[in-house]
Amino acid sequence: MMSEAVFFDALRQGLWSAVIMSTPILLVALAAGILVGLVQALTSIQEMTLTFVPKLAAMIAVFWASMGFMTTTLVEYFRQVVVPLIAGY
């Protein structure tokens, strides 16, 4: 039987893993948004798709580059936290 403390600790570790995995993509989206917003403010071009496409392209590039890191982080979370809870260790 799993206690509440063990459940909440596993949940906390899972949320922390999600934060760690999403940080590179979110930081690149923020930087791309600021950069495109600055370019739009300097040129007075106010096109909505101009902000969306570069951010999406940057996020996809970072996702592709960091897939190995994300996979390793997720596998380690499952090996260290989820599998022992399922097995009852």
C-alpha cells in the first residue's frame, strides 16, 4: 500500500522532471518572441504570423536537438521512481 507521502513525492519528482524537460523549449520560445517583437517594433510591421512561424521553427529545432536529453530524463524518472513503486520496493 502506497502512503500519501510516497505518492506526493513521486508526483513532485515527476513535475520537476517535466519542468527540466520543458525549460530549453520555453526559453527559446521566449527569446524568439522577444527578438521578433523587437524587430516588429523597429519596423512597424504588425503581422501575427510573423511572430508565430519563427517561434515555432525555433521550438522545433530545439526540440529536435534536445530529444536525447528529454528521453534520458524521462527514462531515469521512470527507472528511479515509477518502476520501484509499481514493483513495490
